[in-house]
Amino acid sequence: MKRLSLSNIIIALILGIGAIITVFPFYQTLMLSFSTILDKKAGGIFLFPKSFDFSSYIYIFNEGKVTQGIYISVIVTIVGTLVSMLITTAGAYALSKKGMPGRNIIFTGIVFTMFFSGGLIPFYLTIQKLHLQNNLLVMILPVAVNAFNLILMKNFFSTIDPAIEESAKIDGANDIRILFRIIVPISLPIIATMTLFYAVDRWNEWWLPMLFINDTSLQPLQLILRDAITNLSQSLTNTTGAQLAAGVQSVYADSVKSAMIIVSAVPILMIYPFVQKYFNAGIMMGSVKG
């Protein structure tokens, strides 16, 4: 058995304390979601609620807007991730080829977008001209490609031995077939990593729908969550958050907010165990070679 040195013990303690600090807010939110107003009046909730009450979860799932918001977020996440991965993979593969005409100019333009933008007003006018207002595509097409993700994937493809592609071309395969039949299967680490990045971005999207979607039936879960946290304890009006506030006398308002946070976080957290084994390899290999 290896002896535990003092430095190892200190490092383990620091990492353990850091893990507790990181997990505790999520744990406390989970406990608060099972609490009632009586628990609050009895002295608050710290580690455990006085009783496990599911009224908040029943309440938000009986609320039609929350269920509809989950449905919209799932559609946007699935379709948006597929579109983003298709475009990013194809673009990264093309940019990884040194013989591509205008490769350096195109790559410089992509990097330029990471530091400069046209501003909010030109962006808004562009979306308006494309008739994407009150359209789910506004949460998919304008953010279809992330420049950082594209660069990581391009760097990963650059590490693949060119001899593999040369052998495929000798056998008569074109670039599209090489990409999807050879390159993609051997690039699972970066594919899984980029899929996770895009899925998280699409699931957490609220800024674009807040700007361009006025139809409440098309609002994603995150926008409904934002409105609920902002307006749940306020007086009843016609807004989404206020409609959620209709039953705050029978349920604990803070418990409803916490339950909505848990509902919005759990689906995307369930993806991490499936891509964890690819995540570290994808990030490291995509960021080493420039």
C-alpha cells in the first residue's frame, strides 16, 4: 500500500471541500423543492426538510405552460443539436484540409467573429427581415455554429493521419463518404464533446426567445423559468410568471421556484454520464494542435 503523504491529504481535503461547496447549492435547492410553507415558518430548511411534499412538482406539471415549455425545449435541443453538429462537422473537416482554396481567409473570418459582432440592432433587423420572429428556428439557425467549437473540432481533425484518407480515396471514396464513414467513427471523443456543448446551449436558450418570441405557446422552459422566478411572488397579471403565481396560496412559492429549477436542470444532467468517457479526450485533443 502506498503511504499517504501530507500533500496528498491536503489536496484530497481541498478537493473534497470544493466538491461540497459546488454540490451544496444544488442539494439545498432540491430539498427546498420538497418543502412546504410550514417548514419555512418552523425555522427554515437547511439540510433536510421537515417533510417531503410533492405539491410543488404536481403544481408545475399541472400548469400547462411548464409542460409546453419542456416540449418546446426538447424539440429545440434535439433539432438544434443535430443541425449544429452537421454544419460544424462539415465545416471543421473542410477547414482541416490544407489544400482548401481560401482556407486561411475563411478561418480568419471565423476567428474574427469571436471578438467582434455587428451589434444587437443590426442582428434584430436581420432576424426581422428573415421572418424568424415567433418561429422556433430563431433558436436554431442564428446560433447553429459556435466558432470556438468549430475550431476545436477542426484541430482534432488535423491530428488524424492523412494516410487514412489517402487509402480511402485510392479505393474510390469521395470526401463526403470519407467524412461520414471514416472520420466521424474515429472521432467519437470530439463528436460527443461538441454534442454535449451544443445540447447544453440549446437547452438553456432564453435570450433569443425573449427577444423574438411573443407567442407564449412557443416559449421554451428556460424563459418560463425566468419569468416564474421573477414574477411568482408578485401580484397576478397576464404574464407567464404571474399565471404560475395563481396558486401560491396553496403551495410554497420558493418551493415552486426550486422545483422548476430542478426540472429544468435534471434532463441535461442526465446526458453527462453517457459522454463523460469521451469528454476529457475530446477537449484535450481538440485544443492541443492549432
